[in-house]
Amino acid sequence: MRRFQFWGVPQRSRRASAKRVSRNASHQAEQFEVRIVPSANPAAIDINPGPDSSNLQDTFAYQGYVFFIANDGVHGQSLFRSDGTAAGTQIIQEGSQGFVSPTIVPVTGRLFFLSGNTDGLASDLWTMATPLSAPEYVGNFAGVREVASAAQNLYLTGGSGGSVWSIDASLHATHLGDFSGLGQGFPNAYQLTPVGSQMYFIGTQGAVDIQQKLWTTDGTVQGTHSISVTPDDPDHGQLNTLISSGGQLYFTRETKNGLGESTGIQLFLYNSPNSTAQLTQQSPTYPGLNIEASPFGGAFDSIVAGNVFYFFANDDINGTRLWAAGGTSPHIVQYANPLEPLSNFQGFTVVDDQLFFRADSPLRQAALWVVSPGGTISLVRDGLTLTDATRMTASGGRLWFSASSAESGAEVWTSDGTPAGTFQAGESQPLTEYGGGVVGSSPSFLASTGTRLFYSATSIFNGGSPGNELWTMDISTLGQPPVAGDLSLTIPNYAPIGAVVGQVTASDPDGGTLSYVLVTNTGNHNFQVDAGTGAISIANNDSLSLATYSDGVDLLVEVMDSGSPQLVAFSHVHVTFVNAVPDIAGLEDAVTYQIGRTPVLLNRSATVADVDSADFAGGSLTITLSNNAAASDLLAIQASGTGAAQVRIVNGNQVKVGGSVIGTFTGGNGAAPLVISLNGLATPGNVQALLRSIAYSSTDANPPRPPRTVTLSLNDGDGGVTTTAGRLVALNSDPILFVDTAETTYVENAAPLALAASGTITDSESADLSSGTLTVSITANKQSTDVLSFKTSSSLTITNGNELRLNGVLLGTFTGGKQNVALVVTLNANATPGRTQVLLRAITFNSTSDTPVTLPRTVQFKLTDGDGGTSQVLSKSVNVTAVNDAPVVAAFDGVAAFIGPAAVILDADATLTDSDSNDFAGGKMTVSLTANAQGSDVLSIRNQGTAVGKIGVDGANVSYGGAVIGTFTGGTNKVALVITFNASATPAAAQALLRNLQFNNTAAVRSSDNRTVRVLVTDGDGGTSLAATKTITVTPGNAPPVLAAFDGNVDYPAAAGVPVVIDSDATVIDNDSTNLDGGKLTFTITANLQSTDVLAIQNQGTGAGQIGVDGNQVTYSGVVIGTFTGGKSKVGLTVTFNSNSSPAAAQALLRAITFRSTLTNPVTTARTVRAILSDGDGGTSAAVTKVINFV
């Protein structure tokens, strides 16, 4: 698989695509992979991939295909076929098999061509039934020189003996004879010319006296014979050109004198296969007409257009001229202007009976001309360089040809025979510099079939040498080319990069979109053109000056439409350079002079530059006051010092910048302009310093108020003058601000204090304070907690955070006022002095601190009017008074749930703060139950210990981190718990105490009503917190279980190891416990205990109501109700219950407890046994006892 790139295709015409075909084993088709396919007309098909040329030539178009000879770099010069696509471009006959003739002849739908090599001449005849058929071998005809067809026959000439052959529709070859005349100085048979169904040629006759004859044939031996010519030529003048025109045969014959010298050429007519050829009527004006050889295709001397054929002739009077014949007597075809005879005829092509050709005249060179069917020559277009006939073809009623113009190298052009209809059609080679000049693609071998034009063209790629390949163009959508006008531009020296200096004016008659390309040319690197608009701008200005280009620069802009093919026009742009004017920038649109103050500088930030003037010698700077100028107005140069770039006046009127006098000044009073005449030391930098020193003032304390207009004009002394547009100098007086400056006092936590409740604002010069500012700042003792703000009301509101509105009207916006930043109000055009006064009176001061610094603040007020005026700065003192802040109990909320028996913390994350008390010495924390208190309720303090951060209780003392912070009283019998603080009670210690307050109620039977607890704190400095309350929920108390009927005595027989049930009818009662989970039944011998005594559980079994023992587990009705430990070795018997242990189970267990002794002679002192039952809910029964007697 070979890959190839379309070299030299304009980037704008490319699109990504891929197509492939294959080359079969018989070498009849070649495969290519196309990587880049131009999407616009024209498009290239790279036959020889890469930069190498395919040497394409001899195109022949037939039934939608083009046939051509080319070299793909592998198979030599081969015969190709193409449908205009890469996939449809294939080798038909490889050149590696021998020479392939460029001649292809169609005969009744079948194509014939030649290949092979015999002395450089084609020998093998091949045919294809259709353009897509595989080639079929017909036979070998050695040394074929000519091929032509008539009717259904193909004719060949050549071979030894000057043979002529006929091939019929069945591919049968007939040898018509040998017509060799080489031995007598005559050429072999030649000039095959079809007329109707007959074929004519020139050959020899005779064996001894061999003569050159005109022959005709119908394709058979019998139908082949010579033609008599009248008058006969006894001197055997050589026959020349055969011409088929209007169904008749014309031919020429050389005439000789008696000495055998040539005396001219005669024209004959033969109009019937069986008649005698007759000499045509000579021109009555030029009876001595001699027909000359012409450039009509090499050996041919004429070309046919319709029923007329054209030829060159010299009548010895007018010289060589173009003549016409056929249907009329031979006559000269002449241009309408007899004073402009044509010469140097080239490139003749017929289009719809019109003859196009290229010729010169005394007035024009390389012009394109056309001869109408009526025989009239018209000028189509001059200024083109046309090439030979291999580069011209006809299609769609138009001429297609290769030509170059002054703007472009050789490309494809087209013409309908009119100047307007003659234009370049498409572009195969982008306009670039190559080898020192603009080159084109040099199209040649143009051929067309249907709506497609084929040609060979050269395209430059990657800066390398040209490559010749096949190009194709769809001409079905040919439109009209764009129309572009020429430009003449004048621009200043060193115009800035990016500056637009001109605009190409162009239009598209077809309404398409135009694009623009700047063609490479002298000076073009300094310019660029916008591809979409045609705007020409500066790309590089290093050398763009009159000094470099004294004759200017010529640019060429190519204008392309969006049609297919893409048509072009050219705009010639001539650029002339002139002196650049000085550049003045940085001027203010307006300045304001405050009446009675120092002069105001007019151009404080002005800059002066001049790209082509090193100094302004002979120039001047003129400053003019106009529009309302008054006699008291003064324009002056304000001195700034003696340093570099500083300006001063010396010797009365000399202007000195740094150490150089740069000129002298006059005027500046009243309406008289201030004019500074500049010298050679007035560099742009020095003049910039001068311009910045120009000031305005008035000598009148109350001058007229209308604004003045200032105009600057700077002449650089080289012809460049810059005059600025008028700028305004406004006259303004200051606004008047009044604020009562008497000191005032702000009290901590009080409402914000109005600072200027009676303040006023007036301004006689300004109807509004647009762009002005009202600034209020604290200049002494300011704190980050100080706030300057506004007291809002129903009329004065703040929207969007910083917009001030009065009755809905936006007056401006404000910033600052906090964090030591001044409050600044920026006013708009709605801010009249009266409305701004409302804002002033609403300005307030306050402090967000609970411990404010009490140093007096100094507050400063300043107003600017936006016109340059500034009020007097006013100050007033604000005293700050601090007050005590009460402690704050917070987060004391939610519900505390008491379920007993342990006390519950009231709130573990409550907070206690006091912004201005470091300790609570003398203060108290009072905790009380304010709702549903019971005598058994207890409020107490959890004792955490004396560690860091812990609350401890020791008697009545309360400590924090080991340090006593106070003492407490109460907390029981409905008396409030009161903690009295000492100096160690910091807010942090008091907060820790708050978080360790607790509630308890140990009564067995207690009220479940919700309690309300309240906390109140005083700080010892007079501050009392707000009461903080929360709810305590209380679950009812637990009733202890009751052991009953466990009394009397039980007898133990004095026999070893026999257990006795201690009490078989004792009872267990627990009215509020459904189970005894976590509870215990404990039996203990409390009197006369012996180590051999055993307390145990009777194992009754697992039946209903029975107590069972399995290991240490105790069951009731087969269900485990607990486990036991002890019972011997002086250890009491303890049963620990689980959730299966009901009071009934505990009662059955109580009745199954036994006693025994392990001795046969035990100590017989009576034992006392005690039973205690706890229910797991905090209840414990009273102890019951019983005596065991020994009998």
C-alpha cells in the first residue's frame, strides 16, 4: 500500500478523507491510499506519490473518463484511466511492457490504443469494448505512425513499405497496401483524414515512375484508389495538408517552376469520392496566394471551425495573415482595426464554431482573440501569456486554457469569448515566491468529459521542486468571479503595528462569501490582510518609511469566492509613505480650576512621541483658549525645578527643560494663544515635559463661570501637525460643609449616636455632587470596634448592602465605616446638596465592644463636589462612657431526665460569660426549683475532685482546680441551692460550676411531675443575668420487695449430711417489678456459723413450678432464672437473677433453700439465718431471720 500527500494544495482547500483502490495481479489497476483530499475545486490525484513528478501527458477524455500517460514511479510511463477520484484512477497498460502511445482512438464505442516498442514507434494494437473493460490484444503492426477512424473502421499507417491497415468492428485487420516513397524522397503514407465514411491519405503510386498521390479508401482493398488532381503537376509537387471541412476534403500542393524551384502552395477541393480534385477559386484580390505552414498542431496547416477552416497564407503583399475558406472563396480574416495587424498566432482551439487563438499586435502582446462564425475577429483579453494547443480545450460552450497573468503564474482560465466572461478558474498552486518569482501550476494537456475538466499541473510542496500530477475540476457549478477594486493608500512613516490602513473593496456576483490573501511580494512582510474582511493592517513597522520605500510599496491581494471551482480576482494596492504626525496621548478630557487657588495643570499625564522626528526644530506648540475665554484667563508655563525633565522660564521668555533651552514663548493672556516656538533641542521627551507644565488660572477673584475650551496643536517642523480636539476647563468654587463641632457622648450599648444632627451642606456652583464624596473618619483614638454608619428610616434606606436611597432615589454607595476604615460615600447625579445634607445628618457612631476604650474619639468630616471643589475639614470629639454588662447564662436548655437512683446533671454544656467582669467576687449563683418541687428533691454540686478544670466539694466549700471559689447553702427541703462566690470565681470557674449542678430524689415513692429549675447569676459588680430555666423529668420511685412468713424455728436432726428446708411457706411480694433482673437473693448465717455449715438449693426438677439446679444455674419450671455462688465455708449463699426471674420464681426459690452440716456430730448451738431480696430496680427488702435448732 503506497501513501501519498497532496503537495502544494492550498490549506484552505483541504479536508481529511481516505479512499483506496487496489492493484490486481494483472497490473490492470493501481491502488492508492489518499491521506489529504482537497474539498474544493480543483483537486489533485498524486500518481507518483511524494515530491517526484509523474510526468503526466496526453490526456484524452471519453464518456466520463480521462485517459492519460503517466509514470507512477514503479511501472514506467503507463496508460491510466481516471473518473476524477483517487479510487477511480487505475493503470490500464503498464509502461514496463514497452512504449505506450498517447494516441487513443474511439470507434463506435470501442477504444483502441498502441503499445510496444519498435524503433521508438508503437507496434501492438489493443482495444477496450468499453472505457471500463480490460484491454484486449488485437495484433502487432510494426512501426505505426498514425491512427485514425472513419465510419466503423480504424486505420493505421506505418511499418516497412509504408503500409496502411484497416481494422473493422469484428477486429479483423485488412492490409490496404504499401505506399512507400522513401527512396524517391517522399515520406511514407501519412495524413490520415476522415471525410464522412471515407478515409483519405497521401501515399505513393507506381513502381518505376513513383509519384506522390492523394488516396481514398472505404476500408477494403477494392475501395482503395488514388485521386486525380486537376491541373496535373508534371513536376510532382509535394502534397501537404489534408483538411476535412463541411463534409468536403481540401488539400494543398506545392507548385514549382521549370527549374524545379518551389513557387508556392495551391489549395484544392475534392467533394466526391469518384470525382477529380479541382483547384479552388483563387482570391480575386490576391491571385498569387501562397499558403504557408502554420502552428496548427505541428505538421498541420489549418484548423476547422464549423463549415469554415482557417489557415495561414502569404499573398506577397500583406505578409502572413489568417485566412478562411470553406463555403466561400479564401479570404483574409482581419481584426476590425486595420492599423492593428495580428501576428505570432498560437494556441488555436474551436469552441462551438468559434475559433480562439493567442496573437500579438502593435498595440498589445499575448492577447486572447476569437473569430466568430461570421468571420469577425474580436479581442477577448490582453495581458495574458497563453501556451500551445496542448493547454487548451473546449467544454460546456467555453474555452479552457492555461495562461499566466501579471498577478498569477500559469493556472487554468476559461472564456466564453467575451472580456467579462474570461477569468481564472480555480488555483492549483497557491501564489508563493518560488525561484525568485510568483509561479503557478502550469496546467497542460487539458481535456474534459461531461462536467469534469482534467489536466496536468505542477504544485510546489514544502519549499521543494515542483511535482507534475493529474488534477481535476468540476466545472458544472462554474459561477462568476469576484470583482475587486484597486487601492492607493497613503500612510505615515512607521505606522503602528495592528493599525488598519486600508480596505479592499470587492464583491461576488454570485452572492458568495469572499476571502482574502496577501500575495508574497516586495514589502509584503510588513503588511497583513484580514482573511474575512480584506482589511489591510501593519504587521511589522521596522522599515515602513519614506526613507526605505521612496517609491512606495506595491501589494497584491488575492480575492477568492466560495464557489466551486473557487474563482479569484486581484486588488493592486499601492502604498505611499508620508511624514508621521506627532502623537499626543494621555490628555484629560476635562480639568477643573478651583477659583482663587493655584493654577491647574492641563496635561499632567500627557505623552509626546514622533516615530520619524528626533526633534521638533522649526516647529511649535500652540495652546488656545476658546469658547468663553475671558480677559482674566491666563495660560502659563508652570516652573517645576532645575532637574532633568523639569521646566523653568529663563531670560523672560525662554523655556528651559533640564539644562537645555528648547524654545521661546509668546501670548497666553486672555484669548491670546500661548505659542512656544521650538528649536533643535526640543526632543519629544523635552516637549512632553513642557506640555505637562502648561497651567490655567484666572486673575479674577470672581471670574465668569462658563467652561473654557482648550485646543493643542503640535507642529514637528517636518510637516507633521497634530491638533487635539477641544477639552474643557471648568471653574468651580468649594462646597460649604457645616457640622456642630461641640463634643458629644456615646454610652456603651446605647443606640448609635447621631454625629451631625444639625449639619448643613451648600454649594453655589454645583447643582449636584455627582462623583463627589462625603468622607467621615476617626482620626484620634479609633478602635476596631468603632462603627460609623447611617440611621435608616422609612425615607432613608440601604439596599444591596451599600446603596443609599432617599425616598427610593439612589444617591450613591458607601464603603468602610468599620475596622478602622473611614466611611466614604460616593455620590451620583441625584445627590443634590439638599439630599446629601440628609445623609450627613443620618451619620452615626457606636461601639460594638462590651468593654470599649473610653478615650475620646476625634471624628473628621470632608466633602468634595465632584467638580474639583473640597470643603473645609471639620472635626468634633466623641466621649465614650462604659457601663457594666450583666453575666449571660446560655445553652441552659432542653430537658434533664431523672430516672434514679443516681443524681442527674442539669446541663453539661451550658455557658456562662461576662464581657466586663474578670471575677464574680461577691456575686452568687442561685439554683432553685420553681415548679412542682418536693421535699425529697435535692439540688447539689457534683464533686469531681481537685484536678485542673474540676469542680470539688468539701463541706460547704466549692473549689475549681483545687482553689476554693465560694461556699454553698441549701439545696434540700425545697430550699434553693445558693453558691456565694469569692475573688477566685472567674467566669470560667463559674461556668464549670454551672455544668456540675445536679438533681436527685431518693424517695422510694416520689412524684413524677416535671420540675422546673432556674439559674440566676450575679457578677458582684451590679450585673444580674437573665433567669435561665429548663425542665427536669422525674420517673416514679421504686417499691422494694417484701419477704413475709419467714419466721419461727426449724429443727435440724443431728444426723450428718441430711438437709432441711429452712422455710417452705415463705412469700415474696413486689408490686412494681415484673422481673428481678439484676436483683439478688442472699442467705447468710448470722449467729453461730460453722465452717461445716452448708446453705444450698433443693433440686426439685424441671417441672412446672419446680426449682432446679444445674451446675451453678438455677431454673424455675425448666427456665434459667439466675446463677448462685457461696453457701459454704462461712460464705453466704447468693443468687443473682436474670430477666426470667419473676416474683413467683423468687418465692419458689426462697422455699427451696436448705441447711445441713457436714459433720456427724455438729456443734448444736442454734444458728440464726437471714434472708434479703433486691429487685434490680433499686429496691431492697427488709432483712428477715429464722432460727435453726439442732435436735
